[in-house]
Amino acid sequence: MGSVAGDAARLAYPPARRDDSVVDDYHGVQVPDPYRWLEDPDSEETKDFVAKQAELAETVLAGCPDRENLRREVTRLFDHPRYAAPFRRGNKYFHFHNSGLQAQSVLYMQDELDGKAEVLLDPNTLSKDGTVALSTYSISEDGDYIAYGLSESGSDWVSIHVMNVTNQQPMPDKLSWVKFSSISWTHDGKGFFYSRYPAPRGGELDAGTETNINLNHQIYYHVLGTNQSEDILCWKDPEHPKYSFGASVTEDGKYIILTVYEGCDPVNKLYYCEISSLPQGIKGFRKRQEMLPFVKLIDNFDAQYQVVANDGDEFTFLTNKSAPRNKLVRVNIKNPELWTDVLPEHEKDVLESADAVNNNQLLVCYMSDVKHILQLRDLRTGNLIHQLPLEIGSVSEISCRREDKEVFIGFTSFLSPGIIYRCNLAPAIPEMKMFREISVPGFDRTSFQVKQVFVPSKDGARIPMFIMSKKDINLDGSHPTLLYGYGGFNISLTPSFSVGRLVLCKNMGFVVCVANIRGGGEYGEEWHKAGALAMKQNCFDDFAACAEFLISNGYTSSSRLCIEGGSNGGLLIAASINQRPDLFGCALAHVGVMDMLRFHKFTIGHAWTTDYGCSDKEEEFQWLIKYGCSDFLLFPTSLYTI
């Protein structure tokens, strides 16, 4: 790694106009906000500012003599086939495949797993530059139709389209103003549920730069072949405009499950509607001025509830109710007074997921010290049947349904680009075989090593960190090092393969590290809460402790240590270089939440207050002002190309 610009002070940064007239009063505290004008992404002044910043970056990067060599190496390593696990709908199998350098993966279908696969949907054909992405999709139970959502240029706004699977012809259906939505078909194949926001005033906006706050999420049912104006409003809650909703049909097709969220915390309300109880079906509500008659099973935000399976009225849920590492419970929803534990909370490991398979079994995934464990258990009793063999790494996906005797399991790790296992559950001892393995040309995993260490933080908490490097490196403090972190919203950073990280290690001698700091979900809800709200400083302290460990143990020095994070991780990087500029030589803060006093005023930012707090409340303002100032500009202590 080499400096291409030396000291940042030698760069001629474009001037940023200060407007000192903008001062906000937060509970008696005057806070200047001189760059408020940058909140308008469509103004000519903002566009000019962004263009000049991009021009500066390009002139600096152009001075890197190894840039084109690195580009060629990254391109070469990315150019390998990748597959996702197959799944079945109706009498066909479906799977995603990327030949190597395609901007978007392509959806294929085939009659048999070893049969010829044909393209069903190729998002790469929808735009010249590959910026139209397939963001969500759902195939009807009979496999005859696919409803799919497309987003443009990275926007959260989605338009839903429908295709006839048999003849691969598009249907006239098009649904707009969809955001934060799944798609769930009723089992008769006549339509599906989705979530949307009301159309904005005037009906037009630039979905790529729009920053308006998102309010009044709603659930609709769309009848196949009709205009969106005829869609049936199933649920809204105008008294709580910041709530968001999701609707799904149970695997047996009998119930509609409505989940209600008020933010990003792992808590939700849960309502249900029995489809057979609707005398005229869902369509009968088209001309009625009322919503579907949902029954409120859980009507508070005390815990999270996810449906695992149901036998008629008897439901099994995954929940964190009185169980921060999660457990499985069972209840008859028509008689909800009695709840029983099926699989109690583990004393140390986090129950990440549970899927009903083979009629009366459960495929259970635990996270143990940031590594996944897969178990087969009895659905009725929760008793362990068999532990499935896995290397140290992550379960990236599980493809199964309750009736399936055969399931597909995706696996990855820092040194494994990806394996799809085919697991036969019919025998007494499940048969787990490799179905597909992803191979990267020129990558020899035996040349690298990965270790996990536990770093004491400022308050003594043990922070896991993975360290990847070439084998047998000398710990002399000379190695350029990348330290990545996130630490928020109950999100766990489990082992995964990255071509970018591989290039850093293989071609540039980097040590690459992933810090599992508090705020994430690596040890359950208590770990999450220990890095949220008033405890957010723990995230920054944990990250600094990991950096100090790497320096004191001879991996690197502060001048050769680069830190990286995105979104909430971008906030982590910004706070880290503000609090400890002495500790890092380079900082990469991607799309960070930087304005901690005003983030809740834009798009879906109000949902993030469950992790950060909100400056509208005096106590929470005092948390935020300590580490986040409005619209500050960030410059790394020196600039490197990676």
C-alpha cells in the first residue's frame, strides 16, 4: 500500500460554502449547521459540490501507478460462476446464477435438478449499465406466475411487475410506490400482498435523490390482471404514521400474518386473519370501506415473534420474549392464554433461525462465537436428532419447505467462496453431499490463514475479531491492515468470502480484520443493546480496542492501519477518526449516518431512532451531541488507494 497524495493538507479540496446564519436550538443548546444547504441533493450548488469532490478523487486515484493492474486482478478474480441454492415451486426448480461479470444474477428454471436450465428473468437486459436491480420476487404456489420488484440506481423505491412463467410473457400489472415490501401470494394464485406508501403529491419525484420522510405504510392485496387503482387496502394505521407493516401467507395457505414494526429493533406486533373466515374472500373487501378483520394476537412491542410453522390453529414461533438469545414457543392462537417452550434459550449461543422440514422436523441454526452450527431437531419436542457437519463459517441460505425431505444449504467462509449442500433427511442419519462448489481461479486457500481472537475492550468486555492474512507472516508491525466494523441494529458480521479482501491479502500483503463489536447481534439482544442508545460509545471503544490490539501485537502500525464501514458502519468510522485520529492512517466511511441530530427527518431515518435515539428528546440529544455533529465534513489523515 502506498500513499498517492501524502498529507491531506497538500490536496486542493474544493471550497465548501459556510452559511453561519443557520443555528438550531436543541433544548437550550445552540448548534450551528453551516452546511444545511447540502441537504438538498437536487440544487445546482449541491450538484456542483459533488461533481468537484468526484473530480478531485479521480485526479488523486489517477496518480496511482498500480491502479490498472489492481483493476485487472479484481476483474479476473470476480470472473467466476456463482450459484444460489435451488428451490421448487409447482413442478419446476428455480435458481439464481451469475456467469462471472454480470452486474445482476439471472433467475433460471428447470424441470429437474440435472435438467437443462433456461432463463426466466435476466435483470441485465433491463438497462444498459446494469443499474436496474431485482430487489424482491415471489413465485406463485403452482409455479405459473412470478411477481418481481425492480429498483433503479440503488433506490429503495420499487415497481412490481408480473410475468407468466409458462410462456415467459409479461403481464400488464405494474405497481408503483412500493418500498420495504415483500410479496406473498395467496395459494389460489389469484393475487398477492405487498406494502407501499401513498403516492407523493404531484405523483412524481426523483427516486434516486428524493429525501422526503416516509410515512403511512400500508398493506394492499393485488388481484392478478387488474389495475393498481383497484387494489384492496388490507391494513393501515394513520394514528401511527411511522409504523411499517409486512404481510405473509402461512405455508398451509390458511392464514394471513400481519407484522407491525415501529423501528429497527427486533420487536414486533403480530396479527392474523383466517382467510376461510371471509365470506366473500379477500375480493369481497374491494368495495367495502373497511380493512381485513385481523385478530391482534400480540399487540405490544415487548418482543419479536416470527412464524416457524403451524398445524391449523397451533403455531410455533421464534421469539426473544424473556430470551435475548431467542427460543421457540408454541401457542394455540384461538386460545392464546397458554404459551409453552419448545426449544428453550441456549445458555450461550444465539438461535438464529428455525425452518420446518420433513413434515415434523426442524432445521435449526445457532450462532456460537460468530460461527454457525446446524442441527436437526424434532418439531413437537425440540429434541436434538442430529448435528449436521459444517466447517467453521456461515450458513448463507437455507432452501426448504415443510414437506421437503431434501433441503439445500448455502455455506461460506473467509476462505470458501461458497458451497451448496444437498441434504437428504429421509434416512435416520441425514445424508449431506456437496451439490455445487464455487471456485475462484488462481485462489489457493492453503496460502492463507484465518484466526479468531478475543480483545478486551475499555470496560473489559471480550470482543471477537477475525484476522485473515497470508500464512506465517512476521509480526513486525509492517503490514498494511484493513479493519472493518459495523456494530448496530442487531446485525452480525459472520465469516464470508470477498474477492476484494482476497486481492488485498494476495496482491498487496494486507492483513484483513473484521471486528464483531457491540451493537451487533453476535451474542443476542443483550449484545445489541450494549451498543445502542445511551451505550453507543461502547461501539467506538470496542473498535479502538481492536485497532490497538493489532498494533500492540505487531500486525501493523497506526500509519498503516485503514478502517472501513458503511451506513451505521460509516458512522462508526466517522466517530472513530474524530475521537482517535492518532490511531488510524486511512478511513473509508461509506454512506455513513453522519448527522445524528437530523437523520430522523429524512426517508426512513425515523426507524433508526430505536438504535440511536432522537434529538427531539432532551436526554437522547445529550447522548447524540457527544459523538455526532450536524453536517460535518470528514477528511482522512492521509489518502491511500486500495
